[in-house]
Amino acid sequence: MDATLLLALLKQTKDQPFIFPQELEHVARNSSKVKTFLKELAVQGFSFIPTIDGNFRIEHEERARLVLLGAKNGLDFDLLVKHLTWQEFELLVTIFGDEAGYSATTGLNFSTGERKYQIDVVLKNNPYVFLIDCKHFGGTGKKAQLRAAAEAQRARCMAVRQHFLTLKTKLAIGSWQKVVLLPMLVTWLDDEIRFYEHVPIVPIAKLRSFFMNFYEFYEDLFWLEIRS
């Protein structure tokens, strides 16, 4: 896999969902390399939609999957994530969740009458329900903002419990006998998993590790239990 072309493809398609092979040829300085690269992506299961002018359309999910492929081929994960939109960042979270056995709901919106709430991603694996706020930023300069976001996500979690009877159908967990709600932030530019008021702040590069070692973190987490 040509890592240089993969990174060029992510850069090219960030602001417009089209792949222009001729532009990639300028990067590769070889048209056959581009053809081979696109064929390799097809073998990997990537499906790009041909356009009438000889180019290709790429969907958000394919771009998120390209980040995983790039990391697998040795590219810096943080550099790859930089070229995702916020929607694709959320999709990447759902992909990691799916790998760990969680089904996903995105864009959960509800109102309490007093205010409106939105939760970016909900990952569900009976009885656990992670309520995730995706922050396409991070780093040491954003600590105060992340703390405020963690407090806000904890409040959203409590609002979900308060209005659970009306939300359980929307979440497709109406048959569960027990539900454990857990707020979480997923960020871009952070090195380690941290906690604020027992809300985990997990860098996207560490999300796989978090789910693999979930039970080691469990006692440090804020959670709310609901029983039918």
C-alpha cells in the first residue's frame, strides 16, 4: 500500500467528496502507481462511485476507514485523523465500537421541555450504554474546555436517565432488564486516557485500548444504573 498516496487521497477529499486521479498522479509522478493504488483499495473492500467525468465519489465512511488503513500501514494516526471532518471522526468512533462488540446510534437528540440535548454517539453492548461526546480537538491547551465538556456530558447522562422511559425505544434497548449509562469524551490530540469527575476522556488513538481494558477502568467511572 502506497502510504504517500493514501495521505494525499485524504487531503484531496476532505473539503469535497471526490477523488481526482489526475491530481494523485502529480503526487505519484506515475499514472500506473495511482491505478495500482486504487485497485489495491478495491481489493481491501473500498468502493468508490465513478462519476461521468472519469473521477470518483467517496463517502464519509470510506474516508474514516482509510484512516484505519493508513495507521495499519505505518502512517501517524494523529496526522491521519487531522484530515477527517467531525462527521467522519464520529464514524471512526462507531467503527472502533463495532470492533469491540458495541452497536451504535449517532445523533441522539431529545428535549426535556426546559432545554435540548444532543449526544454525538451512543455505543451499546448489554448492559452498557456509552454516551459519547466527540471533540475534534484536544491537547494540553484545551484542558479547561475538556473539563467543561466532561461536566456537560455527565449532565447529559443524568438527563438520559431522567427521561429513559421515552428514550429506550429510540436507543433500541427497550428489552434490556438492566442498563448502565456511562458518559465519555473522545478527543483527537491527547496522549493518555484521563478522567475528570470520573468521566473518561479518551484520545481516539487509545479508544481500542480503552474497550479492551474496560473492566480495569470500571471502578474509576461515573455510571448510572437503571433496572426495568
